[in-house]
Amino acid sequence: MAGYRVRAETSETGGRTRGEVILGILFLVLVVSADVLLGRMLYESMTDVDAIQVRKLQVEGHLHYLSEKMVADYFLSNYDNLNLLTMDLSRVRHYLLKMPWARTVTVRKRLPDILYVYLTEYRPAAYFNKGILTGDWKVIHPDLSEFREPLVHLYGREELAEKIFYRYLSFSEFLRKRTNAEIWSVELTPDFMWEIRLTSGLVLFLGRDLDTFASGREEREGDRESEDALLPRLRTFAELNSRIPGLMDKAEYVDLRYETGAAVKWREETREDEEKK
């Protein structure tokens, strides 16, 4: 009878004991835990505000209304800006753009501790209500407590700011040529009436000109020429001024909202002087 040949299979663990396997698993767990802990410590050290601080904020650009100190103070007032390594430059840029005079902002890092900020500013074209109308036809609201530039004062709805400014230019050019008068302010009232105040204090009531202003609709093509509809009223004022000596100094207002002629209200002191005569 043929005998059976028995082949012994060796296990993958060789001759390792159960204790050795358990120790190996514990060692693996220890290594993984150490890696996780090290990673966490590294992340915390990177995100710590004292880790890589911005030691120098270099501000560049032709600044007139902002200063390097103003930019630095504004920048440092945001807690997220203190760590240079984890800083999100896009968020920093949008944050700095919230400064009233900031028009454009470019930001870049230079390790180990320098942040470059390049700014351009809005340029003021006029006072507008309680803010400033810029050359980009945007109304901004900076602190005007120490702002002293001799700009014209414009009043009206912000969406009509550009129209009001160009109308001021038209009025100003006409009056300067015809009367040598300088404009202090131009207002488009809530009911779309035009009013001009001269530097002498005299107010000119011009009334309405365009139905498009009164309705709030956009200008139709062909209405642009009719924007000069108020100039005949200013021409009437110029004629009155040439005939009445001292009109701009003696009158409180001139109402030009008439088909022909105008109404003049004299200042109190002027009337008193006339009565004494």
C-alpha cells in the first residue's frame, strides 16, 4: 500500500509568537499617533499669530489722502492679517479696498516677514451730499473733518451724480463768461428742480428742464441737446445782472422759472438801506 506524503505549510508569520504580533501593532499605532500629533503641532505653530508675523509693511504709491500709518493701522486692526505664512492675499486686498480713498490695491509677500502693499487713490471731483464724487463717478464717504479742498458742492440722487456734475460744468462755463460769477453749489432737488448758489450767496432758481429727469428714466437718444434748455434762463439772469448794479451782492435769490422775466428777492439789509434813503 502506497504511503501518503504529507507536506507541511509554513505560516506567513513564520515563527513569530502572538506577543510579537501585538507589539508590532502597538508600535504601528504609536507611529501613526506621533505623526498626527506632530502634524497638529506643526499646524498650530504655523497658524499661531506669533509664528511668522509681518515685521514690516511697506506701502507704495502716490498717496495724497492716505498715509502709510493709516494703511498700517487699518491693516493691523484685522486679526487675520497677523500671520504672514497663512495670510490670504486676496482677502487682504479686498479688506484694504474698504478704506474710503483706496481705488486699487496690490499685495505681495516677501519672506520671511515683509508685506508689500501698492495703492492708488480716488481723485475727488466734487463734494456730493455728505460725501465725495470721484473722477470715476463713484460717491465715497471718507472722513471730511480735515478735508479742505476747494471743490464745488453738488446735491442730488447718487445715480444722477455724473449728470449733475456735467450740468455744473455747463452752468459754470456760461456764468463765468457772461457774469464772472463763480458757483458754490448746484442742487437737483427731489422734485427735479435745478438750483444754483453762487459764491456771493445769491441763489438762482432754474426749475426743471428734462422730462427724463422728472421721471427718472434714462435719457433718450436726441434728448442731449435739450439739456441746454436751462441756458436761456441763465441768459436772462446775465441780462439782469448787466442792468442792475450789485445784483449778485444785494439779492437773496433770483427766480428764473418764468416764460419771460424773473422775480428778485432782495436781502433784508438792502431793503433797509433803500428805506433809509
